[in-house]
Amino acid sequence: FFHHPPWEGGKRPPDDKICTTLVPALEAGGADVVFCGHNHIYERTYPLRNGLAVTPANGVLYITSGTGGKSLDKERNTASTRLAYFNNSQFSFTWVHVESDRVEIEQIGETDTLLDRVVLSRPCENQPSDPQGG
């Protein structure tokens, strides 16, 4: 996680330094999801590689969770093709539940409304063996 999101969505442009330095490192390192703030909106990208939407197993999901502050950004970059979900209509928070083989991410609105939900999963490679043989 870090503060400035690499990709656009709200009123602020993409952060070129993050796009050219951190994004390639995150992709090379096999990151599944990246959380950011800065923009006072909630947005979730499609899984991305090199800035383009790809299948979930081959990309990084970027979530901007900036809707817990004192105000919400009203501007939106409607030209973005990277966004799977966008919300700037209410304050909200991001709830993340992590298990050994999956991550469930929910965005909960101020009226206790589920605004967005995504589940990431992958098989556990280093699962301990069952001593009972099961």
C-alpha cells in the first residue's frame, strides 16, 4: 500500500513516477492487490499489467480507498478504461478479510450498504501437510 495511486480515476492525474518505478516492480514481484489513498473516492481497477486490463491471474488489482476523509472528490475521469468500479457518492471504508488461499475485499458505505465486493484466490503453494494423512 502507498498514498498516491498510479492510475487515474478521480480529479488527479496518474502519478508518472509510480507508474514507471513501482508498478513494474509490483508486477514483477507478483503482487495481487495494491491499496492507495490520496483521491477522496473509492475505485477499483480491473486486474492490470502494463496499464492494460488482463485476466485476474495475470494482473494487479489497484484499489483507491479515500472515502473516509472530510470531503469527497466530485470530479471523475470518465475516460478511464481501467476502472471496474467507481464511487464518490458516499463516505465508506474498505474491509479486507485474508485467508490462506483467498482475499475478500468489500467496500462498505456510510449507510452500511455493500458498495463493492471482490474476491481474489489462488492455490496455496506451501500448504502444510496433514499429519493425520488427510
